[in-house]
Amino acid sequence: MSSFTNESELRARLARRHYLAGWLGLLVFLTLGGLLETLHGFKIGYYLDADHKLRRELWRLAHAHGTLLALVQLGFALGLPHFGHWTPGRLRLASFFLLDAAWLMPLGFFLGGLMPGETDPSVGIVLVPVGAVLLLIAVTLILLSTRGSSKEKVESAP
Amino acid sequence: MIAATAFLVLLASGSMVLFQCLRALGRLRGIVAWLGLFGTLATLWFLLDLSAYPYPLEGNSSAPSASCFKCHESHYASWQRTYHRTMTREATPENVKGDFNDAVFTYQGIPSRMTREGDSFYMETLDPVWQNARSPPAPRPRSGGEGGPVLLPWNGGEGGLAPRLRKFKVERLVGSHWFQECLYRDGAGRYWRLPVSYHLVEKRWIHTNGAFLAPDTDDFWSKSTIWNESCVFCHNTKPSKRPVNPVPGRPGLNGYRTEVAELGIACEACHGPGAEHVRLNQNPLRRFRVRGEADPSIVNPRRLVGRRADDICAHCHAALAPRVQAWDMTKMTDPFNAGEDLTDAYHFFWSEAEQAKLYGNGPADRGRTPPPEPLDGRFWGDGTPLTTAVEYQGMALSACYENGQGRLSCLSCHDMHVAEPNFLLARGMDTNEACYQCHDSYRERLVEHTHHRAGSPGSLCYNCHMPYQVYSLLTTHRSHRISSPRIKDSLGTGKPHACNLCHLDRSLAWTQERLVEWYPVKPVRLEEEDRKYASALVHLCRSDARSRAVVAGSFSWPAARQAGDTAWAAPFLLRLLESERYPAVRYLVWRGLRSLARTDPEAYNYLGTPEERSQQQSRLRRTLAGPQAEPAGRYPYLPLTADGRIDEAAWNRLLEKRTDPDVFIHE
């Protein structure tokens, strides 16, 4: 079980974790974006040939989801110390799942595009629905945490 | 393998989530939450997996090609480029290729007018009722019979009365590569081929009397077949003829309610009915399960054994007669599906005489396969196919096929999806690589074997072993009978010799001398003309129209012009135009003349009246032939005088020996 007994300390600790994950994710997935643009720039067939349309689409999705979910981490990190009515268990779960989704989904898209068939991505794509379900749960938990947050904020105001 | 990998990935992520649930929620609540989450996912997976089975192929039905696009986008796109797809189309602005901008084409004095009104297309031409009332067409012989009709110009005929014209709405189109034929639908559901077609190669309207190999006729509607009766079977996917005899309320009138799964040659023509395949593969788990393996819900010709794959092509590219007991004669739905044995539904025939026997019109001796008769419209005398849509028989007669133990199939050289639309040859298969697939040893000794310079037309395997001995669609095509060019196969069979389709100024004896010198073959006795004169000229002067068409086609073949001197040809070809009564041969001779002399394409109309053509020939003679004299001895096999002019006596002797019966090639 968690060694954190103070809720605000837990929030601060998780916020730092998400803050770090957000910027790290941005670094990774903006680099991926740069790589994809390089593949465009040098007209690399592995990425641009007509037969590799699925790879192109999946890697773009990996780049887009990775970047967007990194921004979501930053948003969560910035809001967590100030907003939400959390129990420690729900907060840890939401944090875990949000972090999981941030790497599972883009990784799934990327692996799915590595060796796709004519009709479908390669098997790595199974990570995407797993990540999507975890993201859905995390977002639901965050949404549920907003209940009573206004009151709490009012109560904690000086 | 794929399923195992997916399972491991899911197991790893499931374990990770379990660990996180335990850390976040404690042991009991964590396990309950994890079980709730993964229990739901596992149930969904299980239900999806259940619906992926079984493979109920019985009673499979058709799915439109558009439904294939969702998964097979690149294959769909490559099929879109093919002429297979556009074999039959509705007459819409996107599909019509002919000039309907108030274009007028005149044949035998009849002005046919092609117009467009909005998105509808019309052809105004001779009213067949009016024609039949004045000149009932004589029964058309399949072959045989000497001489030809006297052409009747319809304008001014019949006491000076103008012909009655009728405006037909063009409903459907057949063809998009060589010709585009126009179909009119009558009240009985019959689609009639209208008498004027668009020749896409020359970008002009032509009369169908000149589109097929047939002698001149004054029957304006002689080629007006009904699409529902025969065209429908090879030019569409899963056709069902559905005759209606008689049409309700029209006693004595037979009609059709013809249906097709899809107009043109669509996905299911090669892959079989696909409705179940589409339905089953909406399930992503099923797609992963069959990935990289044969999917039993659809036919993949590449995974069939050679003969079954070839059956798919042979369904339209072989001479076939229906095996009546396999057909429901009420609906007359084509019983063949890709992947099945074609002989369950059809007989192959190897001569038109055999075809007649199969249809019950021939002699009673059913035990013997009759060889091609001298005027067969599909096969040369040695059995080699002489027209298109019989390619399978050509391949099947090849030693490569008979002795290849299944290595040779249509798909050895052709590919429906990665190839260029023209002839659908797979990448590299327009070169010697096609033959090197099995005969790799010739790669190193090509010049030694061919006795022709590397890179020259004579060093291309195709030119000797699959020469242009096939006629259809106003042009010549490669034979699909892969064979050695033997002299004896060209004696008495009508089939021009491969070597002399390139070496147009050389005699058959000259060819034989080379073959005997280069290869272990025994010489055969040749007639005087075959020893004395260029084989091409001998055919053009003496042979029937089938051989004349094939040889005439060679004069515009770049390889023939590269192989030998053709500067001599123009005066001879001009002379041949004068005596030619087959419009298709006139076209090919004129095409050859044009390619040799680079003259105005409009200077000669092979479909003009005899008077028009005579005037045009006179003008051409003045501009092209002129006082041309060839150096003596330059052309030892041409009938030339010592001063290099055409030897009239020898020329006339050759022409007098012409056997010119009526022959028909219906492709």
C-alpha cells in the first residue's frame, strides 16, 4: 500500500510524475514527428510507397496520439494540485491508467504499422484497445472527481 | 503465431494492470476491479471469436466489388485500372469514350449520327425494319463459299428513296480498350449491338462490318448480335441469362430478364462469391486468425493448384461449350465459380468442327475430336489458336504446359493487380525473364541460341516462340502456344511462320535454310513460291483472309521494321488494297502502309465505298508509290523486274492463286 498518508502530498507527487511524463512524452513524440517528416523529406519508400498506406496512417496516429496524450499528462499534472475530489485509491488508479494509455496507445499504433498486412495492422495493434479502455476509465475517474470539487475549492480558499 | 503473440501482449498488459489495481485499491478491491475490467474484455473477445466460425460457404452469394475496397484498397485500385472492369458499362458520361458531339459517320451512304442529350447518348442510323423490308439478309454462312456481295449504296437505292433512319438510345457499352460498342435495349429486354462502334485505337467511328474479320457485305445490320445471348457470359461477372419465352403480352416475341452480379469482370470473377467473406471478416479477431494463411471463405487464385487457377482465366479465355446437364436451362445462370473445375460446367473444344458437334450440329461420330478445318475461325490447321479469347488452348498445347508438371500457368506471366492494364503482364514479364523462370540456362547463351544480336528483336524469346499469329479486334496479338517455329507447322495450315513475320522480305526457304543450319531440324519440301518469293507476299497474295490479316499486321510492327528492310513494301501494299475484300485486312494493310510511309491517316478509308477507295488508292499511288525502282538484287525474294519495278506477270500469277473463301473471325 501507499506510504503517502497526506492527500495533498500524494497529489503533488503524482502531479510531478505526470508533469515529467508529459514533457518526456512530448520529447519522444515530437521527435517521432520529426522522424516522419524526415521520411517525407527524403521520400523513403518504406513510409511513402503506395503499398504502405496503412503504415503511414498508423504511424501518424502514433505521433498524434502520443503528442496529444503527453499534453493530457501535462494538463492533469497542472490541475491535480488544485482541482478534484479524490480518494487515494481512485487517484492512484486514474494516474496509473492515464500513464498507461499515454504509452500503450502510441506504441500500439507504432508497432501495428511496423509490418502491416494488406488489410490490417500487425499484432502490436492490440495494445491500442487496451490503452483506450484504460484511458476511458481514467478519464471517467477524473470526471467523477470533479463532483464536489467546487465546494472543496471554496472551502480551501483563504 | 499471431494469436500467440497477441495473447502474450495481452497477458503482459493484463498483469501490469493487475499490479496497478492492487497498488491503488488494495488486495480485495483491486482484484475485483481487475476481474471486472478484464472479465468484460475477455467476454467480448470470446463472443467475437465465436462469430468468426464456422465458414459457411454453402449458398454463398455475391457482394459488390465496392465492398472489397474496405480491406483491399490497393487491389481494388489496381482492378479499377484494368480493362476487365470496364468490359461492360452503363452508358454514362464517365464511361462513354466515343464522340457523341453530333458526330456523323457515313458508311454505304448511310449517315449515322451520334448525339448527346444531357447524360443520355443516342445513335441515329439505318432502321433495321426498313432495311429488312427491302433486302432481307441472306443466311450468313459460318464459312465456305466463294466470292462476295455487290455493295449496295443505300442512298439512292430502291428507286431513289432516302433510307429511313431511326434514333436509338445507347444504354450500355461493351469494351474500353480496342473498341467501344454501343448497345440498345428493346422492350423485350434484349440489348442489341448497334452497327457503329468507336475504334479507340484510331479514335474514330467505324462500322461493325469492318470491326471483325469478315468479307464486305451490304447487310448494314449483319453484326447486330444480341448481348444477352452470348456476350453476357464472358464480359460480366456471374451472369444469368434468364430468357423469357415469350415476353408476356407479346406472343411470338422472345426476350430476356438478364441479370449479372456485376457488369464487367469484377472481383468475384476470379475470387468467387464474396458475401460470406465480407460478412465474416468484419470481425477483427477472425482477420487476425486467418492472417498470412489461406482464408477458406474466399478464393485466392495464387493459392490454387495451377490447373484450377487457369480454369478461372479459361472461363473467358478458352473456347468452351456449355455442359448442358450442369446448367439450369430455365435461368441459364453460369454455374461456374472461381476455384471449381471448369470442366464440370463446360466442354473445351479445339476446333469449330468440334464445337459444332458439341452443339449437336456436327456428324454423329462423338468419339473422335475433329481437327480444325481449313477455314476454322478460331484455330489454325495445326491446332494453334488464331484469335483471342482462346489463349488457354494455346497455352495448354504448349510443351511447356504439357511437360512442365504444373510450373506453367497463366499467373506465371500475368498479374491482375501489379501489372499495367495493357495485357496485364507481371513486372518484368515483357522480357526474357518470363522464360528464364524455367529456362535459366539460356540467360548465358542467348546469342548462341537465337543467332541474333543481344537486345535485338530476334533475341526476345517471345518473338520466335510466341509470335504475332493471332488476329482479333483489328490488330494482331501474340500466340499463347509456346512453340518452336517449325516450318512444317506453317505448311497447309494457314499459319504464317514466326521468322517471316519479322523478315518480311525473305522466303520460307530462306527461313528453312537458317533453321537447318542453326538447329537440329530436318528440311521439308517446299513449293516453288515458298522458295522463290517472300513468305509475307505469298500469304498476302495467295492465302485466305486469316493469314492475310496476320501478315498485314506485321508491316506496322516495329520489330519487323527493325529486323529488315521494308522500304520495298509500299507499292506492294498499295496493290494489295485494290484486290482486298475484307475491310479488316484493308485496315491492317493501310496501317502498315501508314507506318512505312508516314502518310495522312485520313488519306484512305478502308470502310469507304469501292468508288471512294479506288479514288483514294489512285491518289496514294501517285504520292507514295510513284516511279519507284529498287536496285536489282537488293530483294532476291520479291517479284521485281531487272530494273526494280514490280514484275506484273509474276505478281498476277501469285494473285491468281489466291483462295479467297468467306472466313469469319468473330472476335
